[in-house]
Amino acid sequence: MSAMGLDRRLLMPRPGRLAVRLALGVAMPLVVVVVTIARGGSAALVWFGVLFGVAQVSLAVTLTHKELIAAAPSYFQPGLRRRLVLAHVTWALGLGVAAALVVALVPGAGALRALSQLGAAVSLHALLALLALRLSWGYQLPLWSWYAWMPLRAVDALAAAGRFEALQAAAWAWLAAGALLLALLARTLARPGLHRRLHGTLALSLEDWLRPQRMQAYKRECRRRFTHARGAAWRGRLLGAQLRRAARARAAGDVVAAQRRRLLGLGLLATTSERVWVLPIIAAGMLAFAIFGGYFDAAQQRDRLDGWFGGLAYQAATWPLWSLGAYVFAATADVSRRTGLRAECGLLARLALLALAASLATALGLALLAAVLPPITRDGRVLEFVAARPHGTWLVPLLAPLAWLALALRPTPHASWTGIVAGPLFVLGHGLLTMVPYRQSVPLLVAASLLALLVAYRLRRRWWERADLGH
Amino acid sequence: MTDRPIARLRGVSKLYGTTRALDDVSLEFAPGTIVGVLGPNGSGKTTLLGHLPGLLLPTSGTVETFGVPAARLGDAELARIGYVSQEPRLPEWMTVGETVEFVRAGRTRWDAALATRLLADFGLDPGRGVDALSPGLRQRLAILIAVAPRPDLLILDEPAASLDPVARHDFLRLLMELIQEEERTILISSHVLSDVEKVVDTVLLINGGQVHCHQPLDELRETYHRVDVTAVGADLPSPLPLPGLLTVTGDRRRAMAVCGHVPRHQVEAAARALGVEAKVRGLEFEEIYRLIATSDGRKV
């Protein structure tokens, strides 16, 4: 610890991981900055790229701090809160200065102002640190932050319309926001409430997704909260129905069906929040996403087979595939090997059907939106809402074997891996259908799906033959 | 030794949703006492202990530790507390040595010799990663970190739950050593009554969030008496006319009675007056615990 009270362990927690995150977080913005400059292009892209790098570093530091705060001895460490505040102020200012230097040194930064950049970087660091510390799922933020690249064209359009300069010119506003957010972060770190709340909890980092022990501990901690008496009434009724059917099937001697029902019930618990307000918020978010995407695609005027953005609304229909992984591996060891494999295959088939139903509902919803939403005028152009064509309807069930394969190939025996893979797989599949003519892309997807089914089945059969059973 | 209590709870209740974990608890812990906090699962032991360092805040009532409201404990007070929870969370990416160093760097008091000795006694390899430790070794590391700063208040919540018999023996030996320092207060919750009995001087029995007994162990032992009576000639009278009678089991010829809150000589005199064969002895600690823990809230 230095005389200033700065602790190296707090300032550079887990240097190895920080270096990896720096490499990931800075590499992509760096490429964007270089390409943008080479093309003599948009200052907005430089701005966006630099802030993305700031976000990655901030999250890496904060999530490690969160783990430290959650560790049992930390609550009783005198001066830890003060040292954490100092570390964050140092990081915020350091990142702010680095961002300002990029603007000052990089040719082609155009309208960017160093002071605005400093204020924006400080604001972003403080905001993300606050979110990562306060949200129980804060460890997912580094992953979600990549979605920030999706509306990149909107930032570009903003610059083209000349509004970006005005945004940059208000340096005092950026600096004021930065100071305010940093003060809020310092207050949060200095007061005992956060430390009390986090003490003894399992604070994850993004990398923990690949560490089976940590994820299993996290699942155990989550499972303690899973009781079917909690949450929305429909959730409890659905689970109750599944468990009753499981009991009836077991009584009738159909152990495979009993196991399948049980897994479905547990998967339902794992993939729906007990918090009643979460699902309406997600539903509202999806609706806003679909509406925005439909108009955004209409504005693109590009020669594509389908709207890209609006089509992503179908990704919501992959939810049953996410649940495929949620409990399939967590509670299978108390049945025979044969029953386990047969129940898993049966569950996969039913989840694929469920995904198909969800896709049909999505297609219906998009068609409904297209029928009721009026045309809007934007920059003198009339934009008609574009509903994505319903190829997603069958793309989603085709992903089921691929999700199963991801689960079978998983590097770690925990369930979230399927979810991590299912999302990007949808984006890839959707991209293929959008960019490549159907007569090429459809056979390709079907072949990939069949191959995945075959390989996944063989892998899972082998796994069940060798699995350690809990009885 | 000063008279000022090291911790004081006044009318403390704690609600988790609709579940009442603590119900109007008022207590004081004197400095230098070794208190065994006992009670069945879910009785409120962990909740009670969590209130003292301010990890939990009461729904109603007040908690003071070192004379300061527990919600506002500052660095100076927190540095005087050592705390070991049932499942201690430790920084998983650090090695054992780094964890000890990290804690030591933040502590104003640190007994380096004790830490070094405990590392060896507990079989902790400083170069080993915390994530590779078994639950037992992890618990030993948590105990080391809690006791090495020589805290004035040591709170141990089921510290021996995941320790093997040898490690538990070492841990008890360590506790005995820590007890030698008169000003240190230790609160220890455990289900292993034989362990608690060896080290504590005061017993706090809690059940259903309510305190059933908080008194010195020796005093508690003198409170309850077991009377084994065997009829000689006529059947035993029913009910048995014994002072402070709490429970009776047996039949008309032979019975075992428990009497409480009366001096032993009174019980012996009453037993003699019955004209039966009677043996009076003190209750074992485990029997006292069972009696109170199964009382369903009745005063025994």
C-alpha cells in the first residue's frame, strides 16, 4: 500500500485477466479506429470505439472488486472502502485521460473534443461500475456490451446529419455528468450498504461462465431461491402441472416420461424469473426491439433477402433451447443411464416443437405489427414498417440439434453454455438466410442441423455410458 | 474487566418476508465471556450472530457493538471483530498465501507468528489456490484469517461444521488458547454440544427466534435435576409431588422426572418424603439442550 492509500491489489486486481480483457476490449475498437481513419471516415465511430474499450476495462476492474467485496474478510478490513474509492477515481480519470489523448493524437478524430471525451469516459466508467456492483447479473454486462455495436450505423447517421458536433461541443455537460456519476459511485463504495449486501454472496465474473465449479455453485445458490410457491401464479401452476404429470407417469411405470416432465418443470423454473415484473419488462423490450427493427430495416434500402434487424426478433423464440441446457445436466444423475438418455432425447424433441410454436407466435406478432403500425416520416422519407419474413419460423427448430451439440461439446458441465451458443447461432443462421439465396442457404442449414443431431446423439450416448450416477 | 457490555441487543426482531427469524430479543454480552449459541436448525442463530457486526440489520429494535449502533460500525470497530461464517466466501483466484497477505495488509493488528503456526497446524499450503481447497481446508483458512488479527470479539458461526475430527481437535485447542486472553469475547454457534461444553462459560439457547436461556453453563447445570424413582410397595403417585416438576416419563412402578429452577436439596427432600427409591443427579448438558430445544416455546 502506498502512502497515498492506493493499493496495488485494488488498482490492478487480477492483472492477467485484466490484460486479456484489455486485449479483447481494445482490439476491436482499435481496428475500427484504424479502418475509420484509413477511409477518412466518421469521428463518431472513433468515439464509439474508444468508449467501448473503456467499458471493457471498467467492467473487468469492477467485477473483480465485486468479488473482493463479497469475500468474507473484506467487510472487516479497515480502510478498504476508502481504498476502493481511490482505485475507482484513479481508473476513471486514467481512462478519461487516455480517451482524451486518443482524440488529441489520432488524426481524423474530427469533431471530437478532448474534454468531452474525458467526461464521456469518466461517466461511462462510473455508470458501468455502479451497474456491475448493484445488479446481481452484472457479470453478464461485458457480454451484453457487445450488442452496443448493433446500432453503430445510427451513430454514423447522427454524425452525417451534423448532430454529433453539437453533442461533442457540450464539453461542460459531459464533465458535469462524469463528476456526478463518479461522486455517486464513490458514495456507493464508501457506504456500508453495498458491502453488507454483497458480503458472502457469490459474485461472478464473465470468465466464470467457463469454470464449472463456480457456475455449479452459482446454480446452487440460485436454486435455493427457486420455490414454485414464489413468483407469478402461472409459473407455479405450470410447474405444479409438470410435477403432477411426472408423478402420474412414474406411478404408471413410465420412468422416461416422468424424468422428462421433471426436467421440463425444473427447466421452466430455471429460465423464468420468480420476479413478477421481469417478464413484462422483457416482453415490452422485445416489442420495442421489433418495432424499432422494422422501421430501421425500412430505412436501410439495401439489397437483402430480408430485413436484418427485424428478423432478430425471432431470437426470442430460441428461449426453449436455452432452457434445454438449464437443467438437463443439473438433475439427471438419479435415473438409470438408459432412462436418462431417452428422457433427454424426448425432451429435445418437445423443446424443438415448443420453439416452433414460439416462432409461429413471433411471426404472427410481426404480421400484426405490420398491419397496425402507420408509416412514419424520417428525414423527409416515408418509412413503412417491414416485418421480417417468417423464415425464422423454421430456423429456430433447426437450431435445436445445434444447441444440443453445443451442450454435448460443452467445455464445462454447466447449463448456461447452451444459452451462450444458441444466441450467436441464431445470428449466424439468420445472417446466412439474409445474405445468401435460399436455394443455397436452406440446404446448408438443414445439413448442418442433421449432422449436429447425429454427432450430438453419439456424444451424449457416450456420456451417459460413462457418467457417474448419483445412486 | 470492564462492566460495559461488548454487544447489546434491545427488542430486536428480524423478518425475512413473513418469516420471523428473531422475535423481540434483548441480550447483553459481557467482555471476556465465551458464549455458546445453541439451537436447532432454523432457530435464528446465524441471524442473531449476523446482527452483531452489522451484516444484518434488525427490522425493529437496536443492536450496539462496542457501544456503537451496529449499522454504523466504523473501521476502528470492525477491525476489532473476527467473523467466521458457515460457508466462508474467499477470493477464489488468490493462493492461500496471497489471501493471508491481502487480509494482513488491511489489518492494523496481526499476529504473524500465530498465522504462520496455524498455516502449518491446519495443513494449509501457501502456494495452493483457494479454489482448489476442500470445504474443510477453506474453513481452516477462514478461521486463520479471523483469529490472526487477535480480535476483541470473535464470532464463529458453525466453525467446525466441515472440519474432520483431527482439525476439530486442533481448532478447539486454538480456542482454548484464545480464551486465555481475558478481554476477548467469543461467540460460537455449533451443533456439536460436546465441543461447546468444553470451551464455553455461558450458554445462549435460542429457538424459534426467541431466547430460551442465557446463563452461565455451571448455573444452568445446577438449574435442572434428573430424578429416577422406583416404587417400593404401592404404585407411584400421579402426578409426582416433586418441586419444579417439568417432565415425567415412565409408568406406575418406575419413572424418570426432570425438575428445574429449584435447589437440589429441595428435590432430594421431596423425593425422600415420597417413600420410594429415588436417585437425584444433575442433567447432562445434552439432556438440558434437548429439554429446552423440544419445549415448543414453553418455559422450562
